[in-house]
Amino acid sequence: MLRASVIVFPGSNCDRDVKTALEAITGFPVKMVWHGDATVPSSDLIVLPGGFSYGDYLRCGAMAAQSPIMRDVVEKARKGTPVLGICNGFQILCESGLLPGVLMRNKSLHFICRDVHLKVETDKTFFTGCYRPGEVIRVPIAHAEGNYFADTETLDRLEGEGRVVFRYSDAEGTVSPETCPNGAQRNIAGIADPTGRIVGMMPHPERLYEKMLGGTDGRRVFESAVVGAVAAMG
Amino acid sequence: MQDNATSTITPETVAAHGLKPDEYQRLLKILGREPRITELGIFSVMWSEHCSYKSSRVWLKTLPTSGARVIQGPGENAGVVDLGDGDAAIFKMESHNHPSYIEPYQGAATGVGGIMRDVFTMGARPVANLNALRFGDPSHPKTRHLVSGVVSGIGGYGNCVGVPTVGGEVNFDAGYNGNILVNAMCVGLARTDKIFYSAAKGVGLPVVYVGSKTGRDGIHGATMASAEFDDKSEEKRPTVQVGDPFTEKLLIEACLEMMATDAIIAIQDMGAAGLTSSTSEMADKGGVGITLDLDHVPQREEGMTAYEMMLSESQERMLMILKPGREAEAEAIFRKWGLDFAVVGTTTDTGRMIVMHKGVVEADLPVPVLANSAPMYERPWFAPVPPQPVLPQWVKAPNGNLDALKTMFGSPALCSRRWVWEQYDHMVMGDTIGRPGGDAAVVRVHGTQKGLAATCDVTPRYVAADPEMGTKQAVVETWRNLCAVGADPIAITDNMNFGNPERPEIMGQFVASVRGMAEACRVLDYPVVSGNVSLYNETNGVGIPPTPAIGGVGLIPDVAHVADIKLKREGDLLIVIGREQGWLGQSLYQQIICEKLEGAPPPVDLADEIKAGRLVRALIREDKVSAVHDLSDGGLLVAIAEMALASGEKGSGLGVELFAYEGKLPAHAVWFGEDQGRYVLAVDPARAEEVVERARLLALPARIVGRTGGDAIVLKGEEPLKLTELAEINEGWLPNYMAGEI
């Protein structure tokens, strides 16, 4: 039995999508946890979904990072509960200090919704174990603030420690400024914490998990988590 | 001018409220006394064209509005149709033209917000947004600014609320230079036993206000939307409402949570004319009176008067009538979502709307009079005279058909709209099956195998030439787009955008348009279940091209059998079904290549449409076609090129080898004619004969026109046109234009 919790902030709008995808892939019911609650029920996996938590007021993710539930999410994450932040969830992870850097306005200044190619940089995280390093997958993005920024030292450290998880590429896996949809530094689409158990990513794997929706490349993010959770149970 | 109940009403005050002198006399007669200023304000919005449909009602009554699947036709917040298995679709389209011209971002954003409220008010979760946008000529100095503002406003609102914007259309035409059109459509899903209406039935019930606070924005918005523009229209900017999609998202969740209880008797959103219109409509439909105490209305600003509160069009507000004693339970839900909640009145048996503020009666009016006394005009009209047809031989041939195709594909009329729809989140909610860029958008009915298809269409140049035929064509184009994805068309919503109805030629366009719509809907058994009329779309006395936008909704029984326009297999044969006459009158070819528009628009044969639509749907469900595209703007060659481009990114997909045409028509009329009732099908060669034969059995012509393969469009005697080149031309215009490079 996989116990997954999805945190619902006011303004979250991919919460149901993640729940649907997780339940379809894992076969286990998912708990929806309200932002005002003090604790997350004991979970094998916590997802911070996409959306516009608190209307993106102040700064994307900034207010959600201060909500009551996040104190417990941060504590559980530090103790080893795997956490996946998708889109706004990635922004919240950065704002709450679980991941370094910040997501700025896209270079074009526009919201962008389209499928992009991602080069999987590592299979050494809780959410990418079922991919092969170097593999190219197709997953949609949908954001106005996905332009990843961190100082050079941080970027070097992320790369040095193998914590860049996904990079924007073309279908052949070439990573270049032309293949970056939003201006993110070093084409970074997703990163991990040093343990590989906390991952933030701008693309939406839950949107391409079945053929009917146009592709299945996002599915293995969740399958990796199931494999990881089963392994953790021994 | 609006501070107390005893001020005398001067003719200037009446004129400032948009009432004609004879309308004011009518009001005096009805009331038997001079109105208080708040009462004058209330009547002015209720009698505005926008709220009362005073010029159009008499004609709208002639539209077919019932059918086997219709649960609720026009008259409620939105139309409701039955999808079977207890599922219902609730949908409507509405204009926000005037505000969007004045303040494009907020005008468009609140248009989207308003139409979604119309839909979730009735108990539906919004699942798909569409929009129909008409801008002025690209060279007009304001066009770029308006496109940019409207598109980001639509995206900014819909993306945040988390409802996918899945389809729509964008036109550029000098006729909209001074008055753009922003028509927003929303489709929602509900359970048939959980549909909510607006009739406030019962006496002594709490009237509850929820959502955002009331501010001074949007006062007289409905009146503005019922007037022509002139050079001073910019001064009306303060009448444009300001939207907050975050609050809307919370309001949707709170209302749906509330609706899952059985505490609500009636619910209505506060749209145009805000508190005034919602209270009077709810009271009138319920046959009761309402006493409002404005002291309890949540207010954003200090010192607001009764007049301002009754006329404010602040966004994201709803009014509910609850069962007695359920207030605390309701309040807890709305507070949880961080929204205001206030009991602002009660229903009464007096039949009067009484508005109290600080202990003073600011309005005391009989509800039935308020709701139903608006003037109804049978305005004089001239029947438009349709032009004579243009024979294909009279329209000059291009130097090369593929060259003409390139020119057309790189024009504002046919270039890719990707720059627009990539700014809309079209995948949130995780059920988008048919993304933008195809014939109709398809979203799965969540948790089922059923699909909802939706599209909006109209070809304004056809309507301008012949409003009756042009509107008929708009209806059948939505019908074809639905059939082309494999959906059974169910019903439409309409958004009638016209000029000043007080001019007989404009009224004549409207009358003819309604006639065309009525006939098409009746014959196709495709009723009108909701709609909106936007008149006075004029600037300095010049009206817009008549633009009856039609939004069609259809049902796909099983999403395992849906079609799209992408070519998929090398070696498939392309078959055109439908009658070919080479109709070039009012065609895009004529407009772009010949640089003129003349003659009659293509005629519509409703019986043929039904036959062709049925055949296409059957073939899709039997998995006998690998791609389908309806033929519309630009004709056959354009449709085939679109299918090829859709088959791979940046021209990397499948090309087509076209067979030489050996019939009697001029070749360019075959390639670019806009004859109606036609589809292109991509079919496995082993099945081609069967498809052709089945069309013939229905007396529908069918002709094999090409074969898929290669990386170019190949036409005998002409230089092959590489898809990569065509893609670049097609994708280039809009981004370059918006970057100021054209």
C-alpha cells in the first residue's frame, strides 16, 4: 500500500490531476491535505501540485511556503519523506528553502503551455529511478515563471553533485539556448536535494501519463516513486 | 448627483443614465411618481440593451430552443444538455467587447470570469474555455496592443483558475478597427440531479452574499456596453471591472462544496448590473419580494452609497437563497475558502424589492415591473439584398497553386495561431484529448470514456455579404467541426455581435441572421440553448461586420474513437466527400490572392450536411479513417496542407502527393473553392473503395485526391513545396507581427 499525500493550497489547480494520475498508476487512494492543517498524515510520498497558490500574490510560492502545513512538510522532508514539487510546487520548494534557487518570469514574459523535450540527467533520485540517464522524454510545461536562476556557485554545486535532474533539450537530447523555452540557467527544468528524495520540476509529468492524453513519458516519475517506496519498505 | 432620495431628476440625469426621453416617460407612468436616484439607476441598467434585449427579444423568440437532449434552454444563466448516464453539459458564450477595447487585459479577463460564473452558478464544474476574437487590421496602430492585452487577459484568468482554454478563433479585419470583439465561451459538467436554478422560491428565506467585496468598479458597465463608441471612449475606462481569478477559483470550489449539500434553494452570479439584476431576476422567477439591507453588504471602499452598491459590477460575487437555518453551515464553507459571507436580506411576500441603507428606504419597486417592464422594440429593418454568385471562371487563376498556398498560409487570415494558444493552459484538468489547432477541441468527461467536443465559428465575410446564408454557414461549420472529431452535435450557444439596431440596415442584418440560424438549427435538430446579444458595436457611426459567433457542443460516446487532422501513415489515400462547385465568391483566395471580395458566399445544403456528417461519424467510430478535416476557409488545398503540417513539428511530418484534377472546373477553383458540406478523409488504400462507395450510396460525391508520403506537397507541373518551408511561413507571421517586426 502506497500512502501518498497531495497538499492543496488555495489556488492549487493541478491537485486533482496529480491525484488522478497517482491513483491510476499506483492503484492506491491518495490523501488530499488542506494547507491549513498542522500535520501531513504519515506518507510514503508528498506531492506539492501545480497551480497558483495564493493567487501567486507577492511572489510565486512565497505565501504557500509560509502556510501552516509547510512547516510539517519541511520537517518530514528533512527526516526523509520523499517530496515532489511540480510547477508551482517547485516554486514552493525553492521558497521554503528545501531546494536552492528561484524561478523567475519566463524570458519571453509570456505564459507558455506546450510539450517540451527533457533530457533525464540522473536516475539517482527517488523520482527518476525508472528512467535511463541521458534518455529524452516529452512532457508539457505550463507556466509564466519557470526561468530557473541561482548563483554560479550553486549551479556548479548542483551539477557537481549530480543534482540537476532534467534539462530542456531537443528531441535528440541536444541541450542549447535554443532548446530552452523559458530562459532557465543551464536549461535546468528540475533539480534534487543532496539526498535525491526531494525533487522540484517545472514540467508536468501528470499530464502525459496515458496514451489518450498524447503520451506516457511522464508516467515513470510516479512509477519510480512506487519502486522507491516499495524498496524503502524492504 | 447620487447622495439622497429626494433629488430632482433632470433631463440631463436621465440622458446620463442612457435612457431616452420616451423611456423615462414610460418609467414615470409605470411608477406613478418620480423615481429616487437609486431607482433611476436600477431601471437604467435593467432597461439597458445589454440586460433587457429590448431590440432583439422579438426575434430571438423565433429560434428553436428545445430538443431531446435539452434540459434547460435560454432564460437561465446558461443552457443545459443531457449527456446520458446522469451527466449534463452546461454552456454559454458571452461578449465582453466594449470593455476589452477600452482596457484589453481586464476586459478580456473579466469576460472569461463572467462566463465561467454563469456556468458554475448552475452547478457545473467548468471544464473547457473557448474564445472568438476579432481584431482590427494588423496595420492599425492599436491592433498589436489589443491582441497582446486580450490574449494575456484570457490566459491570465483562465490559467489561474485552472480551466483549460482549448479552442477558439482569431480574425483580423479593418471592420473591427474601432470595436474589437471578445466572445468567451465556457463549458461545464454537472450531474443532472444537481443542477441549480435562480428562482427564489419561498418566503422568509435568507438572501446571502458570497465572494468578493463590493467596490466602485464597473458602475454602469451594462449601460456602457449598450452605447456606441466615439473618440472619448477612453474616458470610460473606470467602468471596466477588475478581475481576480484567484478569488474565482476559491469561489468555484466553495460553491461546488456548498452545492454538494442540500442547503441552496437558488443561486445566481452577480454579472452585468450586479446586485440589481441578480436580486430582481431571482425574486421575479420565484414570484416573491426581496428586502435588502445594504449595511450588511461586504464593502471594499468606504462611504459607498446605495446607488453605487446596487450598480457596482465588482467581480467574483454570487447571491444565494438558502434554506432557513442553514446559514452557519454555509458560512463555514465560504470562510474556509477565505471568502466573504453575509446575509444581506430576506425574501418576502410583498412582491416588492425594497433596498434599505442606513435606515433609509433607497428603493421600493414592484418586482414584476422591474424584471419585465423593459420596452420591447420592433425596430424597423431593411432586408439585406444578397449579391449574385460569382462563377469560378470569372476569378483569375494564380501563377502557381502552391505559390498561392504559400501566400495564403503566411497571411494574417491563415497563419498559425500557436502564439495565441500557447499562452493558454490547454491541458490543466488532465482530460484534454483534442488540443487547439484541430477542428474541435475534445475533453474527456472526467472519470468516464465519454468526450465533450466544442468549437466556435463564424466567417464574418460571408455574413457581411449575406447575413442569412452566412449565419447558416456559421451553424453548419460548428456542426462539421464536431462531426470531424467524431462527436454527435447536440446544441449551440450564440453570440450575436452587431452594430446599432436603431439603423434599419443593421437591424435587417440581425433579422436575416436570426432567420438563417433558426433554419439551420431546426433542420439539423441542433437547438440554441443559450446566448448573448451585443449591439451598438460601432465607432463614430460605423458598424462592425455582422458577427454571429456560434459555439457548438457535441458528445463523443467513446473517446477511443475520436479523429484529428494529423496525417499518420504513409500511403493513405485522401478522399474528399461532398459536392464540388469551385465556389470562389467571398473566398479567402479571392480576398488574399485577388485582393477583393465579391459575390455571394457559398450556399449551404442542410440535407447534404446531415448526410455527410453522419457518414463521417460512422467512419470514425468504425476506425475506418486515420485523419479527418472539415473544409472551410481556403478550401481543399489549405485543408490538406494543414493536415500535413499537423502531422509533425516544424514541417517534419508527412507530405502529400496530389493527383491531377481532370474535371470540368478551373483547377484553382477546385483547390481553393469554399463549397460547404465537405470533409477530407485519410483512408487506408484497402478501404478507399468502401468509403467512396458508402458516400455514393448517400448520393454524396467522393473523390480520391492524393496520397500521403514524402516531405512536401507535390502537385503535378509545379515545384514541390517542402513542408519545412511551409511550416516556417505558417508559423512566422504572428510572432513576427507581435514582436513588431512586420
